[in-house]
Amino acid sequence: MNFDRNTVIGFLFLAVLFMGYFYFNSQQQQAHLKDKLRQDSIAQASQPPVHISPSQDSLNQDTVSQLLPGGEFQQFGRGTEQLTTVENNLMKIVFSNRGGQPKSVELKNFKAPDSSNVKLASSDFDQVNYTIVPAPNTTAQVSSLYFQGGAPVKNADGSTTISYSLPAEGKSIVHQFIVRPENYMIDFNILINGVSQLFTNNTMNLVWQNKAVRLQKDLSYEKQQSQVSYMVDDDYDFTSSMSSDREEFTKQVSWVGVKQQFFNSTIIAKNKFSSGMVEWTAPPENDQNTIVQATAHLKYALPATSEASIPLALYYGPTDYKTLKQYGNDMENMVNLGSGVFAFVKYINRLIILPVFDFLRTLTSNYGIVILLLTLFIRLLISPLTYKSYLSGAKMKALRPEIEQLKMKYGTDQQQISMEQMRLFREAGVNPLGGCIPGLLQIPIFFALYSFFNANVALRGENFLWADDLSQYDSILDFSFNIPLFGDHLSLFTLLAVFTSFLISIYSMSLTPDQSNPVLKYMPYFFPIILLFVFNSLPAGLTWYYTVSNIITLILQFIIQNYIINHDKILANIESNRKKPKTKSKWQEKIEQMQEQQKNMQSSQKRK
């Protein structure tokens, strides 16, 4: 590739595009909080026992007495909390008779930073709640009532059903949960008898609260990758959770979820909520455990009948594309494989990268090797572009002596040199952008891989060489201080990626004529320096991929330039093209007109 003015523009465009992309993904980190922050988060609930056992009510008895409902439901205002554990092969759910709902969820196949199992919806803040009218002029919060029942029932299909009830004269409420094997989705059915007696205007105002806690070693990076997601009117959308905010829904809502980098907690209405809103609060800076606290207020229209069944579901599990897609409600959109102005790259991930990655990991359990094989596949896929880029560079190299003569002839008259170069390229049949365009076309692939490695839960906890987790940065040196735009550590894979990028620049510059302009001369070396700052906190899987890709580039450059491209044949083709009649395209004519006008303007200014 010849590093003339067009190449410099290409490098500048590439650098700006990279920086713009990473800024787009992290700009929310600098946003001011829009609402007042909540009080410091409550300590997480203690580890629940495995079997049914009593525990003291977490509320003060004076507070409970103020919440006692009237009428037939008054007996459920006091009680002792009973915990019941239901498990499948993927998770362990602890249910409580207080509120008749899950109290904590533990994922068996994933580890938290402290090496314990990942826990979701396990704080005192997490709950499902709604208001009922147990007696005239009296209201009660379901989450504060003590339900009856709670004995697990094993079903013929291997699933487990657990039911809680509030029975009364002529009316009742039942919370039924179904836990299936090999499944992170919990069916949650609310069965109501006496709709008009228990609910005002036949509307349930359901409140779902969720607190997302830290599950990655890099808290700030996990916050950047987290968001509040929702499906409204069959249209998926999300908002960054890094600053406190709220979103109102005037149309039907299918689900609302709190998505962390690799996990999410979501409430789903199979028949859709009629409307609602969700608000979330970012934690104070001194809170090193909380990602976000979210509260969804969701309206559900009940039928004008005595009895009603509300089919809901609760998802607590990994934000994995294949896992979420099986539920058929578009929850897979939470897996950020490309968003915003770069949303188009998600199709590269979904149609190419993800299927190939899944196939390759059936060949080996070493994910470092999987990434290496994926890199080889991608480089093979783009090899036609790579060859065209090097071929264009060889053509430019063949014209180097004539370009040097033009520079000697016209001296400092850059405008005239540029016009003569364009004429030379046209006569020789050489496209001066031929070496840059193929490289620019590879940028979407890089952005696709950036999203892929940040969102792929399969890499979480997988080690390779010195990296103990390919989904997070690898560190060989931790600082006791933070360097702006760099971080508090040094990534070895990043150093290797930067070093190999420098080697590529050095090799490429050795194939180009000397530049008198220092900007043109040193521009190719600036990009690796940018990578040093950009890559240092990125997942080790991505920086390992980039390192392998750079090594392949160096090998290909040497082989193609020395053994594949026939330089004598290129010179012969150039001479043959010079003998052919030339026709100018409208674009070429316009460029030459602009250059001529600019030259005339410069001449006029000199005469003045």
C-alpha cells in the first residue's frame, strides 16, 4: 500500500471511526445522574438453606401491624417466613411464602468474582408485588402477605410445580411456578378468583423490582455493557443503565429486563402488559457492588369475569443468543451483537461469526484455539480483499520512480503534483485507493467481532495461556493508580497486538518511497499507539484475535509480495494500459476540474 495523501486520509478515517465507536459505547459513563440517587444498597440476603425451614420475618413487627389487610385476608398479614428450594440441572431457586415468590436464584454453571455461584434476584430489593383490595377502603401489598402452601410437586414431564395461595371466602389468589429441566425460564401464573372484588377497575398494577449486582472483575466495564431492555409494541429497545432515568410505555409491553454484560433478569407477560413504565437508579460511586436498581410499574388488564389467569414468566440466566432465541419472544435482542449506528454488524455476527464459532468449539474445548481457528476462517473469507490490497500496493510500487520524478520536477507545487499523479494513475490503469478500500471494507468485521467478544458468555471464565478469563482483559501488571484513558493495569495481549501492528507499519513503510512530509511519514505509526489505549481494557479474546490476525497479515505480506505477485508482469500490464485509449469518467472529470480551479485560485492569490 502506498502511503500517499489518500492513504493518510484512510488512516485518519480509520482512527476516527475506531475512537468514535468506542466513545459511542462508553459515552454514558460521563453522563450526569438525572435523578437523586437512592440510599446505599441493602446488604445481600444471606444464603438460603437447602430444605424448607422457618426464618424470622425481616420486617419490624410494628411495621407489619400497619400493613395488615382487612376482611378475610387479615390472617395473612402475620406469619413466619418459610423457604423452599427447587432445583434443576441449571439453577437453584429458593422460594418464600412471604409474597409467594422467588427469594433468590443461583446459577450452577457460572461463577461470580468471589468464586461462588452467580446469584440473580437475591437481594432484599428484588421482588414482585401488586396491590389488592381485601376489604372496602383497605389495600394490601401482596409482597408483605404470608401465603399458604409451597410444597413442590414433581410432574411427569420432569418439571416441578410449586404453588402458594391466599384463600378467603368467595375469593382467592394463587401464585403458581413451574420449573422445567434444562431451562432458565420459570413459568409464573397468577390465578385470581374474585377479580372485581380484589382489583380496582379490573386492572392489576404489578411492580417488579430488580437489583443487578457486580458479576465481573471490571466494575466500570460491566456497567458500560449493562442496560435496561424492553419489548414494547413488538419493538425492541434499550437504554444505558449508567445514569438514573425512566421510560414510559403507552403501548403493550411484552417484557422488561435488566441486562448485565453476560446475565439478565426479565419479567415476561405472555399476553402482554397493557402499558407501564420502568425507572432505574445508578449507584453512588462508592458502591462497588451494584450495577443498577430498576423498578418496573406494569399494568395488566383483567377480564370482566369473576376468575382470571395471568400467564407470566421470569427469566434468570445468561444473556446467550441461542438460549434466549428458543423462547420466541425476541429476548435474543438483548445480546448486543451490534447496536446504534453499527447495528448492521449484528447480521454479520448472527449469520456468520456465531455459527462458525459454535461449530469450531465442537472441535476443541480450548477457546484460545477456537479463536485462532475463527481468525483463520475470517482471514480466508476476506482473502480476495487482502490480495487486491497487496496487488494495488505492488502497482503503486512499480510507479514509484515516476512519482519521484514528478516530485523533483514540480518541487513544492503540491497541487500540480497531485494533478500529474492522477493523470499518471489513469494512464497506467491504477486505482490509487485500491489499497485502502479493501482495508476499509474489513472495518465492519472488526466492529462485529468487538461486539461478539463483549457479548459471548461462552468465553466467560475460559482461560488461555496467561489470561484467566477470555471475556475480560488479561493483566500482567496491576497499578496502584489509574491512568486516564488507559486504566489501572497492563494487558499483555494488548502489547502483542500493538507490537505486531507496529511491525505491519514498518514492513509497509519499507515498500513505500521516503516521505518528506513528517505527517505522512509518521502517520502509519500513530494507529498502533491509539490501539494501546483503546485495547487495554478490552476482552482478552478480542486482543488475542487481533494479535493472531496481525501475525497472519505479516506472513501474507511477505509471501504475496515475494512469491505470488509477479512484478515484471505488473510492469508489462501498466505499459499495455498506457497504449490503450483512455476515457474519463464523470467523477474523474469533476476531480480534475476541482483541481484546476484550485490551482487557478492559488495562482491568482500569488499574483496579488
